[in-house]
Amino acid sequence: MTSSHPPVALVSRIWDRDTRVWSADSETQVRISNRLGWLDAARWLNDNAKALSRWSENLRSRHFNQAVLVGMGGSSLAAEVIAEVLTPAADGLSITVLDSTHPDAINSVLAGRAWSRILFIFASKSGSTIEVESLCTWVMDNLEEQGVAEPGAHCIAITDPGSALADLAVQRRFLDCLENPADIGGRFSALSAFGMAPAALMGAPIESLSTSVASMAKACGIADETQNPGFQLGQWLHAQWQGGRDCLQLVIEDRYAALAAWIEQLIAESLGKDGKGLLPLSHAESGSPNARLARVTIGGAQSEVFWQSGIPALDDDFLNQSVVLTGQESMRVLDMLEMLAEGGLPVSPPPQALALV
């Protein structure tokens, strides 16, 4: 994204889907125009929250006691975060993500399990991801070998409309095929069916979550940049890059460790264009920010919120390279976890004062 536009105009232009904000190249603008569905993700979730809740209740009432989600990259990362951080509700399904075709990875997920009690979720935006396609064929064959007359009755698909996976779901009589908005890219799909369907199957309060999401979407639509948390975060990240800090260290408490891979992909793929951007470091040892490194810490007990503001107790140079937010007053990267806990789905351990530093 360029920085030549006035801030107020920039926010409005993004929400108006003005592709010139991102690129001056006409061909690139066309491609971008087909990938801006994330702007409507909050509305999509609001429109589908009740249906997702009913859908999940129906599946949870069946004989399944667990689910295995097969997906790669953005199609599975949000689900993996949810599955690793949350504990299923009493009537919810535990979810394990299988994102590898390596035999050891497959065995670690499926060995010793009663396949007749597993709900298999095949998630692929394109519907033609070779790993997902191969594992789908392998799972169906194994179900048949185990005497399951209708393997499709153990499967659901999440994909774009009209994809090869959607066609397969019809041919093999899957329990269901959730068709996701085609203009939502994989890494932006946490609030779409790719993230919310698994959350619903775990018993998450999707309607409560939708209310929180709508509130944050409204805040990120405010034209005044001083009141817009999304703009402020983008502005801070841009300032780090302009100052020569092209590495963004993610220091995340163990209980939220699953967030690292998701945030890493979101930042790297979104900002890593034309030889520019920030390099996320999710497993580097914690250290002080420096000339090349800005730092984001998730988890903590800070009670004050500031964006590079004058906190006398902290070093000025540190403030220029860091940002502190509480979970309730910030962009709320962890707001989903708060809402899920409040809605009755336990977070282990329960979230306390959360911060981005």
C-alpha cells in the first residue's frame, strides 16, 4: 500500500474498494478487485451466524466425537489456531488439523483412532489443492476398506463455488459442502466458513462472536485515523519499515503459540510485495528491538494503551519500535478468544489482560 494518499481519504478508498490504493498497474488492479471479500467478512459472518450454529448442532448430534480438518496454508491456519487454543464445549467436537502428506504426520493424527467416529473436513479454496485432493482420495479409500458403505457420510467440504472439490462432494455424497465467498483469499478467511465452521463444530458461540466482529469492523471503518485501530496498526507497521526495521519479531506466550503461524502468513503474504515488506520472525529468541527489528508481544499484564506515546518509564527508542495494546481496547487480535470464553467455550487457561507490545 502506498502512503501518498491523505489518511482520511485512504480509509474511505479502501472500504470503497478503490484498487488504485494498492497498485497503479491496471492488470494488478483487476486481480486485487477479485480478492477484497475480506472487507465484507463481518457482514458475511453476521448473515450466516445463526445458520452456522444450527448446522453445527445438527452435526454434533450425530455419532461423531471428533473431527479431522485436512487443508493447507490459509485454508487451515485459522482452524488450527482455534483448535489449539480453545477447549471444545461439552457437546462439541475436538478438531485436529492435518496439513501434511508425510506418513509420520498422517499417523500422528489418525493412528489408533476409530475412523467411524471421525468427521473429515476437507478445506481448499481452489478445490484443487493437490495435497488435499490426494488425502481426500486416500481417506475415502480407507473408509471403504474398513467397511464403511457410504464414506461420503463421514465428510464435509469447505471450498469456493463450482470447484473440483465441490463437484466431488456431490459425486461422493458428502454430508455437506460449504461454499465460501470466492473473493475472500485464503489468508483472510478466518472469519469465513474456513475458520467459523470448525469453531462452530467445537461449540463456539458464533452469534456472540459475530457481534464482536461487527463492532471491530465498524471501528476500522472510521475515517478519522486517530479513532481507527486498523489504520493505526497499519501506520505503525509502515513507520517501522520506513525506519529501516524490516523484521517483525513475534513473541507469543505458550498458551497462544498457535497464533504465530497465522499472523506470520498474514503479514508476510500481505506486505511482502515487490521486494518490500516486513519479515515476521515467529520463533526467534526474545530480545530488545533494534535498528532492524520491531517487536510484537502477545500476552502480558499491561493496563495502559499507547501507540508510540510518551510513557516516561520507557525508553524513547523502545517506544519508536514497539506498540502496546490491551485486549479490550486495541485492535483485539485476541478478541475472538475473549468472546469464545465469555460465551461458554473455555480457553485454557482463560485469557486475562492481553497486550500487543
